Amino acid sequence: MDDRQGGGNSGLFRALKNIAVTLLASGKTRLELLGNEIEAGKLRAIRLLLLAQGMAFCFAFCMLLAVAWMTVLFWDSRVIVLGASTGFFLVLGVVFFALFKQSTRQPEHIFAVSIAELKEDLRQLKEAVGHESPAD
């Protein structure tokens, strides 16, 4: 009987060791995936920020030149042109502010791929435990 218990314990320890190695390997893979997602998100955010700054600069300069051109073109009505332009840009700024405020309120699901993979791992572990329980 001692041989059986020794053999059973050895098999149990080997199975536990295999489970630990599998869990560590899975955790390492998930951390690497998370790191990749963070890096990709950072690069995308920097690229979008640079593009947005360039676009904003060009549009702002274009609008400044357009207002200057309209002022020179309608020199006799320059006060009306400048007042209408100021009002237009003020309304446009308020609209952009409202859109910006709305977009900051909506939560963005960061690390969606990592969370999905972890949920799948958890589902598989639960399934494996459920299948092994009746056999014991």
C-alpha cells in the first residue's frame, strides 16, 4: 500500500507541477500580449496627436487668412466681417468643446483583447476542473 501512496503522491505532485508550469506560461503569454497592446496603443495615440496638431495648425492658419481676405475684400464692412467671423468661430469652438466633453465621458475599453483572452483562459480552466471532478 505504501508503494501505491508514494506513486500516487508522485503523480499528484507531477500533475500539480505541470499545472503550475502551464499557468505560469499562460500568465507570461498574457503579460506579453498586454505589453504589446500598451505599446501599440501608445504609438497610435502619439501618431493621432501629431496628426491632430498638424491639422489644427493648418486649419487655424487657413481660417485666419480667410478672415483677413474677407476683411480686405469687404473693406467698407470690415466691422461686420470681423464680428461675424468672431461669432462663427465662437460657435464652432463651443460645438467642438461639447463634442470633446462627450467623447471623454464615454469609456473606452482598453486592453479588450487581453481581457477576452483571460476570460477564455478562465472558461477553459473552469471547464477542465468541471470535467476532472466527476472522474476523481
